[in-house]
Amino acid sequence: MRRRTTLALPLVLALAATAFAGPNDPELAIGTKGPGFELMGTDGKKHALPEFLSKTKATAVVFTCNTCPYSKAYEPVLLEIAAQYAKQPVSFVLINSNSAEVQPLDSFDEMVKLAKEKKYPFVYLHDETQAIATAYGAQRTPHVFLLDAEGVCRYRGRIDDNAKRDEVQTHDLTTAIDALLAGKEITTAETKAFGCTIKWRKAS
Amino acid sequence: MHDQVAQSLLMPRLGAMLLATLVGLGACGGNGDPTPPAVGLEQLQERTRAPRDRPLLLVFWATWCDPCVAEIPDLVTLQTRHQDGLEILSVSLDVFLHPIEQSRALVQAQLERTPTPYEHCIYVGTQDALFAAFELPGGIPYALLFDAGGKLVRHFNGRVPVEELEQLLAVSSHRSL
């Protein structure tokens, strides 16, 4: 019995490690093309991925929302980063994939209100079916995927390593954007996105 | 499979409780402690390795995380039902969003709203170090189950499945008799 346990334990741990990957689809791999989308924006227009790829050298697709405290903490950071790159060929595409059934304050109407109130300089798109979050393997808010001009994912993960501005040590997203614009290698291409879990629709 | 995991949960150590008392593993606040202490990564790791006579459930959460707060009654139930068969240690990650003073106030306020019969502490350290040490997937709630010998036996990504955990503990208790 003791021997059986010794042999079986690694198997149990291996199975536990597999389960640890979580129920959601895996994150979009570095070096693969970001799935296309056509989603309604808070500006009342539909926006598709090629629109951004054709205009800029770097497109930051940011899964975020109205309600997550972590997303709220990063909202001013995103506004600051967008202002920082306003004159450079960089697009910021914010996507809200949270279910409004689960979190009513993430409804499209609420998104429109927030975008107006905060004078968003970037598009804020509604992923009502959650198909785009699923396609990208986005799991958190905020969760970033940085695409190059060909739409290939070159960085994924967090915006930086600390939501408290005076304690940030690594500016992961902007470092990746700078490297991409300069045609240099992105040394840290993957980080763990920390934040709220995307609010998935309840199974019917 | 439960039998195999449960066996690994047993591993009672001679004098584990006595040793734990002697080395003074009181880094985190006890039941009802009004001021959950701040702990660093090393203290947390030491705690998971410390000798004890029962499994340890390490739960990462934050007051700003709605699913984490929603899980608290489940953890209260678990600890109440298994006072001698499970040790729960709740680790707040509020400092990832707020300064320590504010984090402590938020945790205290939450614990006043929902008193808990298990220990609490507040992690103070970097995300990177914690994520690497405990393989955090990036979302909370997230829990790790260690056996009495300090070996990691199960991850719970999301809310702890009470029934599954109780099945493990039930088999474990049965075997130890």
C-alpha cells in the first residue's frame, strides 16, 4: 500500500497541475495572430481589428471593465499611457467582455456613460457574446495583448507590476511597446495578468 | 484518486504540535485577532512547511474581490466543521491595490462584518515573488492544500469546492483512525 502511494502521488500531483490550468481557454500564444473582431464601440460605431492594424505599428488590446477595482485603478494609468503615445503609431483598444447579467454596471449603456465621463481617447468595445475574450484566452481585467502591425501577439499579460503608482518597478506594457516601435526584441513577452476574473455568463 | 491524495494528507509527524509551539509559528493572526499581521513571502513559505498535525488550506483573497468575499461563509463552514482536521490560513492580497494601513483597515472591516474562526494575515511583498513561489495563476480566490508534512497536494483555482475538500478530509480522518 505504501509503495502504491509513493508511485501514485506524482500522478496525482500531475493531474492537479493539469487542473490548475483552469477551465478557460489558454491565452493567445506569443507569435500567433490575434483573432479578428468586429464589436460595437461606445462611440456608436462598429470597430474591427484591421482598422487599428492598418493605422499603427502596435495595437494594445486591453480587456477591462467598468466595475473591477483593479481595472478602475488602472484606468488613469491607461489614460496616461494613451496620452504618452498620442503622437506615436500606437492604438489602444479597450474591450469589456463582462456579462451585464452578472454585473449590470458593465452593460453597454454604462460603458457609454463611463467613456463620456472620463473622455476616453481610445475605443471602448462591447464583447457582448464574450467570444472575443474566449478567442484571446483573456481571463482577467485588466488583461493586455499587444499586437504588431501584422496582428501578431508580441506581449501579453499585465500593464505593470503594481497598481500603486509610486511602487511600480517594471512598466511591462510600455517597455514592450517601446521595443516594438524600435524594432527591438521584447525581453519580457509574458507576464501574469492580475486582477478580477472576467464575469462569464452563467450557463443556461 | 481521493484515497491516494488522502493518504498524502495524513503523514502525521511525531510531536508536530509540540514542535510548532516551541518554534513559535505565530506569524499570522489567530482566530478573532482584530489586527491581522503583515507577513512577507519567507514567513508564508515557512508557515506552509511548518510541522503540524493536520492539513493546511492556504487561501489567497482580497476585500476588493467579490468572489473572494462571497467565499468566506464557505470557509467559515469548513473550519467550523473540521476544527481538528483542517487549518485554514487566509492571506489578503489587498496590498496589491492599497497601502498596508488601508489594506489592514479594509480587512478588519470585512472580518467585523463576517467573523471567521480561522487565521488571517496580510501579504506584504511583490506580486512577482508571490506568484513564482505559489504558482498563482493571476486571479483570486486561489487556494492551496498542503498535507500535514508540508507537501502541496492540491490547487483550487477559484472558490474552494467544499464538497470535494470534505471528501478528502473524510477519507483522511477515516484512514487515520
